[in-house]
Amino acid sequence: MIETLNACEASDGFIWRTYSPASLHFCGYERRYFTEENAARIDAMRDRIREWSEEGSITETEEQLLIADLFSALNRVANIAGTFGCFLAKWMNQAKEPITLRARELKAESVALETSVGDVFEVHADRSDVVYLDPPYTKRQYASYYHILETVALGDEPEVEGVAGLRPWKDRASDFCYKTRALATLSRLIDRLQSERILLSYSSEGHVPIKDLKAELAKIGYSAMHPLGEIGRYRPNQVASDTAANVKEYLVVVTKEIAGRERRRRGDFADSIAFA
């Protein structure tokens, strides 16, 4: 199937009309996310995957796997700085290469797991579960920064707007990305989870200062911050590059004594003193 997709002839579809230089004629903006040839081949590949799915030639799992492989391929030739929030004015060398899917190496043994997509506040966790959280840190909304991947995944043709050609995303805006809401939202989430052990990935670049985060977590349970080192800050443009410093990454381990808290809520005074 990978070989068949790589052999697809270009098709002038939605990605070609909207996210290649052809968009100047159709949308009034010359968007340079992909060359015209690569964009048209993305359209052709996505259409073929849809056809296979609709005729029952592939299972839902195989369809998802092929779309994921298409993600990897288009990302290698995308003319972007790291996310799809906008395109670069000049063509990168990698963006000029022809898009090619690669067959990934699958594991010999399967692993039982469950995945779901939804509101994090609706995630169920038992007391014995370990929960790992990796929330957005900054004002960058994931729904807008990865809009093209969303469109390829859904295979739809949304009404887009602006120079970047963003699909409608504000209904999926995250409170974690607003400076005035981030700390309260994160605290509410951790407090709500029923698990005793929560691992939180966080960064010095985040909206919430580390000292404020520690103070808030102290109201919920015991927390320990483990520095993981420094990485280069995301640099989408020259101004960011000139002012950027390294970002410190942390793993925060939160331990909640749920049983003791439940006893206190029931008014068991002796147990409350022992817990304190």
C-alpha cells in the first residue's frame, strides 16, 4: 500500500488549492506550506486512503496507520519552522524534496492498550493509577498550530481564513493557554484526579512561574520538582531567535494522600491530626 500511495499521480485537491502557491489564485494569499507538486500528491494519497476505507479494502486500524505515515511524510517536506501555525517566506531545501511515504517497522508483539480523545477533565483515573500530564505551557493553541494535520486526518475541506489559512479552531481553545486561567485550571485538574501519583511535565517558559506552581500544588499534596535539563527555545522568527534563552524542563511528581483527605472531609478528627 505504501508503494501504491507513492506511485499516486498528483491531484489538484483541497491541500493544493489552499496550502501551496496555487492558493494565490483560489484564496488571494500565496501560502507556501508545500510546493504545488507535493500538495497535489498529498491530496491524491489522502483520497486513495479514503477510497480503500470506503470500499472495505482496509480496516479502521490500517486506515489510521496510513494516515499517520502520511503525517510523517508531509511533515518532512513542510515549509514550516516547527509547527503549522504559519509557513516560511523562503523555501527550505527539505520542502523542495518530493514527498515519499516510508513503511514503518512494526513490533513483532502487540501491546494491550486503550486510547481516547476528549476533554482531559473527563478522564477517569483510579486511586492506584499513575497519571502523566503534559499540558500546553504558553499562548500557542495546539488546535491552530496543527490545523493542517487536523484537516488531513479528517479528510474534510473547511472554510479557512487569514494568511495562515487556519481552519475554525476557537471552539477547541484550551484554558491552559491563557495566562489568567492556566494555574487555576491546572490546579483544578490535579485536585480532581483520583490517583495518588501524578507526573507533570512543565517548563520555565510556561505561563505559570515555577514558584507559583509549587505553592499551588502544596495545597493539594506533596510535590517534588526534578530538573531535566535545558533545551533551546522554540524560535519561529528572527526576533524570537535574537531574544531567546534556553528553556528549563521539569518533571513534577505530585503525591496525594487521598484516603487521609477523605477521612478529613468526613470529619474524623483523630485521623486528621495523624495525617497532619
